[in-house]
Amino acid sequence: MKEIVTPDHQADSRAVANQPATNGIAVPDVTSRPQLQEEAAPLAGESSVATPIEVSVTLDIDDDEVDEAHTLFIDLDDGALWLHSDKQTLELFLQRKRRKSVVQNSTVLQNLLKDIEDAARLVHIGRYGTTKATNRVNSKGRLKTTQRVAPTVKQRQDALLQLNEIRKLLQQLNTISAQVMKKQRPPSHKVQIDTKSIDGDIFCAKVIMAPLSLLPRDDGVVGSPPGAASSLFTKLTQRINYKRGHMLNEHLHGPGTGNNLVPISTAFNSVMKTGVEKAAKEAVNANNKVIRFEAEPLDWGLYPGFYNGTFPDEQKLPNRFRFLVRQMTRVPGKDGSDVTHWQDGPVLYSKTETHTVPSAADVVQGTVAPGVQTFKAGYYRSFNGKLDPAPNSNYYLSGNYIVNGVSFSHFFEAFGLDPATLTAEDLPLAVTTEFKLPPGLSLIPIPQGEIEIIYNGKVLKNQTPSGQSFVIADASTHANNQAIYAGLVKSTKLAQQQQEQLALRQKQQQQQAQARSSAEEARSREASQNAHRIVNLELAFNKAAEQYLHLFTIAKFLERFKAAKDDLLANAKAAWERDTQLYRGYMEGQLTPHVKQLEIEKNQLVQEQTIEATRERAARSRAELVKGLLEELNKTTSEERSVLTERWQKDEFDRGAHKIFSLYKQYWEDPKKRFDKSQRQELLDSALRKIKELLERVKVLPPPTVPQVKDAPQTELLKRKFEPLPEKKADPRKMEEEEEDSGEGKESERKKFKNDTSAFTLQTNVPLHSPQIPPPFQPQLAPPISTRQAIETANTVLGWIDNLHQQFNGDSVTQGQLAMLQVFIQQFISQPGNSGWRKVFELLENLQTIDLLTEPLKKPILLWDSIRLR
């Protein structure tokens, strides 16, 4: 499969031709074009498309047998077809193809080239590169007399379809060309073969093949399995399973003769297979590439081998091998059929490998290592070792042995050895090795079992090491050494018993003293921990109380809360101090009952404060309402009085108006009478109606008559009685509520006011020269609420909303609306104003429509309504 190389589009710019296309295929005269400064305006009814018209195509333009990703596109200035990223026109690419001998000899390829040229001519249906006259100034202030005409959307679509046809033909050309070119391969050629002679045997010292291809060798040599035998290989394989390794693999035309073979280990044979041979076979056999192959054994005579220098025949082999696999490419203009048509290309594999030493698995079964080794005195131990007698009174050993290992030094004297004369070493025996005993020494096996040893001045019972163990020792002194060690063990045991008894008594005394000290420390620690717990509880209680302080905006309720908090804390501390195990308990459980009691006190005081604040606000609101009513009544009375012209009429009107004013003032200021702002007009209309009726009665009164008797005293006043007109009936339900609130069994004040006809009867039994009516009562308006009071009340409402927010935990929708309300209240607190107050009030009224919030929001709304800034 061919490799596809993706070009770097960021590093290149597309090349275009400045000249119009010839026969539909442009010829380049520049290698690149600058970025256009501006795009031409489209004609009427046309759509300007500034982006290139292009398709991607995969081609082997440079004939390196590697496909690259390119772009076939139309230059919008002159309509030329270009191939990117090799920066050449399509025409130049096709001309280069025609000059190749493989194309000249292939009718199929020639026909494909003609089809591509014909398809390229059809691209020029649209108006690419044409211009029209114009007279305009561009964005840089330059005068332009021409303007490029861009293709329409339809022309662009037609061109893109034609480009896709050209791409298909180019792909066919690329595929067929590659198939034809692959047939042009050189014969495999031997450049160099060097040999090395060892004990009369011939081995490969160096091989170079260039070129090396699928075609057979030009010297007639063919690949074959190993067939040449040698005396060196025979001697090697008597002990170790070596391989006759091909330097040039038999599947790459490598013969099985001595000049191409070298004895190698089984492990190194695998290294070659997965390394150099894999790279060479993939290139030649799998991908039909042409390569240069080199293999050279190095460092002959330096190979340590499995026996690490004790087997001289192994040391004659090479210790390293150098390998090189390099791809070869065709010389430009050559068809590749001859060995001279190829030159060195990129390196595919280059490495110098060390000849791998054989493993124990490669040793021939039953083989004994060359030479006889001598035991040294000491203790031998092995997990996988094997000890067998040899035919000549010697011993055969195999496995990994630890000789006089330091970790087993406590066994040396117990086994009858003198530690001062022993030296440690590791003895790896991958192959069975013959050992002999030096004069005067014997091999004494160590059986498995329990043995007493002296370790750190104490006698311990220990198991002998697992695995195979034996001692090489002087038989004449071995038994005496063991007897001396046994006596030392006995004396050590006695001393150890005495020390243990003394240590036991000292330990008991220490334990008693420690117990007394521990008890005292425990008591002190408990007291300290209890005191620390009380401090923490007190801090936590005070912290819980602090979160309620902002709820009290009235000083007396804040003082009452602080006093209640201090009493509860004193009682709690008394209870905590009586508990000697306080620190062991759960702190939250010890604190919660007292905090709950504090919360009960808080709720009671907040409720009382809210009621008192509500009453105060209601009183202020009532005073403001009454003041407004009286002002309005006074104003209207003055206006009505102004229509009267006669003085006696004004006197009569003043007397009646004064009674009406006093009566309504007394009724409106009576705190037992229930009404609010919503009834303002109704209350005012009732009083104004009485004034109106009074005015009408005064207008129709005849002027007063005076007796004609001279000096007759005025003993009788004129009496005129005017009955009041029917007034609007009051709401019976409101009147009943007033009676219930008054707690009296008599008629309500409203009924008495209504039934008292004298209240609305203008009496004339007063002197005609009645004095002027005193000025009507002017009630004092309630002072406007201060900013500080508004902020304190807003904090109280915020505390209620915070508690309400916690009650709706889990209801994300309701909690979200309450959170928005909290934000608006906090904004009002930071900057009080009517606009902020109005936002909160509107949101409170909207939230009250939610069923679950209707009841809980009544008090907050009432309290908030009382702090409107004036």
C-alpha cells in the first residue's frame, strides 16, 4: 500500500499564471501570487464568490512511489488549473508524464492524459478572469478603472463538477502509472562479500547487496537453507544449541553457504528476525521496494559466551553485528530496469546489535561444564540447587548457590564453622558443574529441623533454612566446634533467665507507677477536656445567638433577648459543669436543646416586636389618614362657605360646620373605630355630604326677624330645626366587627353616631350675633419614618424571608423566587429609596399569590408597607 504524505499548506502559497489559459490549460510564468487586496463587486444578478474553487487529489507527483495529498484548483484571476502543493500547473504535470518512457509505451496512459486535457478545457465555461470598465475609488483611496467579474454561483457549481471529473481521471492515471512503474525493477546485485576463516572453516565477514529487489540475483546465486557444516559449529553444538545464521536472509536471495553464515545464539537469531530481517522483508517482499542491504559481524574473538570464557570455542565468535537497510530510488529519467538506475535513498533500518548470550535452556541436556572446580570451606545454600555424586568421588552441582551468605551468619557457629575464616560469594551454576573437595575437608549435609542459636545475646529456636544446605568443613574440628557452641548456648540460657526475672520485677514496678500516673493524668485530662468543651459550647451558643441580633430593631426587645440569652447560657453552663464525662459526648447533642430554647425565646420576642411595630405603623398610618381627612374636610368647608353672601347665613353655617367637624374628628380619632386607607373616600364623602346638606339648609333659611317693641328684651330665640337627609347605610358586617372589638353590650359608636339626630340638627337658639366659628381642629401629621428606622425594619423583614427560605429547602422554584426577594431587600438596605421599596413590595405581592406563601407573607407585607419613604 502506498504511503500518503499530507503537505503543509501553511508554509506554501499557491502559484498562478498571469497569462490567460491556452487550450484550457494554463502555462505558469510566476511561482506565486500576492494576496488580493480587495474583491471585485459582482455584476447585477450575480453572486460574488471569493473563495477558491478546488478539490483534493492524491498523486505521486515526484515519482518517489509515495502518494501525496494535493489540491487541484482554479485560479479566479485567469482560470488556470493548478496543482498544489508542488506549485505547478496541470499542463506542466501532464507534459512531464508524457515524456516518461513507460507512458510513451502505454496506450492506456496516453489516452488517460488526453481525457484529462479534454476535461480541463471544459472548465472555462464561466467568466473567470474577465474584467469590466469601472470608475471607483477603493478602500485605500486609489482610483480603479477596471473591476474583476467573479463567477456566478451556477458557474461555480459547474466548474466544481468538472474538477471532480478531472480528479477521477488523475486518480486512474496515478494508479495505472504506479502499476506499470512497479514492473520496472532491477536484478538483485552483489556489491561485496567478505569471508573469515576459523580453524579452516569459512564464515561471512561482510555482505553488501545494492540494489536488492524481488528479481533474482544477476550472479545466479539463489536463496537456500543452511547447508554448509563446519568443525567449529559441531564443537559448539555439543554443549550449546547454536544456529547457523544467514547474514542475508534466504528469502532475500541469501544462500546457505559458509560465506553467508555465522554461528549465532538462538536468542540473537530472534533479534535478527524481528529487527533487520523484518525491515528488509517488509520493504522488498511486502512493498516491492528496492533497497541497499549491509550486514557485518564485528569483534571476532571477544564473545564471552554462555560459559563466560571457560569454553574457548565460544570466544571465537563475533561479539557484535552491524546492519543497514536503506531504500533506493530511481535516478531521474531512468526507468529502473538496470542496477545503475538506482541510487541511495532514506534509511529504513540502521543498528549495531550485541551478540546475545545463550540461556540455560539452550544447553544440551546432560552436558557438564568444562573443567573441575574446588569447594571452599563454608556453608552452601540453594533453593533450586541439586547435588549428586560424580563417578570419581567428586560432586556434580547445578543451580544458584549462596556461599557463606551474610544473612545466614548466625548459623555458622551452630553448624561447627569458624566465621572468621569464611568469605561470602554467589555461585550461579546454570549448567551442571563438577566440584572436588580439598584435602582434609568433608561435605556434611544439613537436615531440615529446629536448631538453637545465639542471636543478639539471646538463645532462639530457629528452623534451618529451606532448600538444599550443606557444610564444607574440617571433619577433625567440626564436632569440637559444635560442642563448644552447645556449652555457650547453655550458659547464655541461664544468664537470659536471670535477666528475664529481673526485668519482670522491674516491669511490674513500672506498671504500678505508670498506672498511678495514668489515673492522675486521666483525671487532669478529663477536667481539661471538659473545660475545653464548655468553652467551645459557650462559643457555639453565643455564635448561634449572634445570628438573631439583627432581628431586633427595637432596643427594649434587643435587651430582653440578651438577658434571656445570658440566663439560658448560665443554666447550660451549670448543666455542662455537672457532667464529668462531658468531653465524651456528642457536642451537637449537648448544644442543641439550649439553642432550641434560645430559638423559642427569639421567636416569642420577634413576634412581640413585630406586633408592637405593626401597631406603631398602624397608628402612624391612622394619624396620617385622619390628618388628610380633616385637611380635606376643612378645605371643602371653606370652599362651601365662600358661596354664602349674608353674614347671618355664614354664622349659621359656621355653627353647624363646627359641630360636624368636631363630631367627625372625634369619630376618626377614636382608636376603637376600625377603618383603613381603602375607606378614605367613603369616610370623607360621609362628612362632605353633611356639609353639603348644611349648606343647602342655610341657603333656604329666611332672614331673622327682630321684635318691633321698643327696648323689648330678646327673651326668646328663633328656633328652627332641620332634619338631616338620609345618609348612606354603613356595612352591617363592619359595624358588627366594631361592636365585637369594643367588648360592650351597648350600641356601637357608629350606630350611636347614626341615630343621634341632634348631631346633624342645626339649632337656632343662639344669639344672632353669634361669634365667629373657631378655626377647625388641625391634627398633627405623623412624622415621616427615618432612613434608620426603614433599614432596621427591612432587616427584620429580611430575617423572616431568610427563615422562610430555609423552610422551603428542596423546592428549587420557590427558593429561587425567595432568593430574588432577598437580593432586592439587601439592595434597599444598602441604598434606601422609593424605587427600591416599590420593587420589594411588588415582588412580595406577586409571591403572596403562591398558595404556600399566602399566609407566611401577610406579616412581611404589612411590615414592609409601613416603611415607605416620604
